[in-house]
Amino acid sequence: MTATLTLNGSESLVVRESTPDRFEVEATYQPHGERPPQHVHPHHDEEFTVLAGTIRVGFADRRQDFAAGESFVVPRGTAHHMWNPGAEPAVLRWVSTPAGRVEEFFTAMDRLQREGRAGLVALAGVLHHYRDVMRPTSPVTRAAVRVLGPLGARARR
């Protein structure tokens, strides 16, 4: 069975493979999409291949656009964020290795969207619970997750 997960109003994922070692999705970024906070993944590497459109990646020291046919790797611990600033959807093959709790994190984000609970406290709760998967790099965002995360985590139960 193929699962489709929605991360926010502009990103969705179709799960292609999920094993303990590898989590692969086909990600679609809608035109003029939301720019997520810059973050790091402490325990997994990410590999992307752009299948259609263009994706913009903000690293700590630069921004770079990748077009259809291009690939790039984001090693664990590398600060980054990505979005589609263009007028056409961007489609990427996205592989996380090892998979760890990546699928669980994306499923929790999808649940917030589907239940209409994607507010600050709920999002902080997910980020707090899955800090082994994704950590914001902004000191302000990290402080908000530290303070609000336990409240949001309790609300998840």
C-alpha cells in the first residue's frame, strides 16, 4: 500500500520504500511554497534527485537551485532547508538513510495537517518528540520547541 503524507500546505510525500535502513519518497513541492525553518538531521543523511521543476536549497553559507536531472546530498548534521520558489511544481526522489524514525516523524506531521492542528504548540510538540530526527537551527525556534514542546507533546496523547 502506498501512503501519501502532507507535511504542510505546499509539500506532500508518496512513500515508495520504508525499511529500517532506507526511507524513500517522491516529494512534491507546490509552486511558491512555504520555506520551512532551517534545520539539521542528527542521525540520517538525505539524497535528493530532482525529477521535475526546480528546488531551492538554503545551506548555512549559500542558496542553490537544483533543476530536473540534478542530484544533491545533505549529510547528517548539515544545516539546510528547501522550497519551491518557481511557478511549476517540483518533484523529487528523496532517500533518508538510515531510516530511523523518519517515517514516524512525517506521519506525525501529516496527522497535524489532517486534524487541522498544525499550530505552534502542536508543531513544537512533534519537533520535541522527534528531536532525534529533525532539529531547528535557529536559537529562537529551538527555545520555542524547548518551552512549548512538552505542552504540545502532552496534547498529542
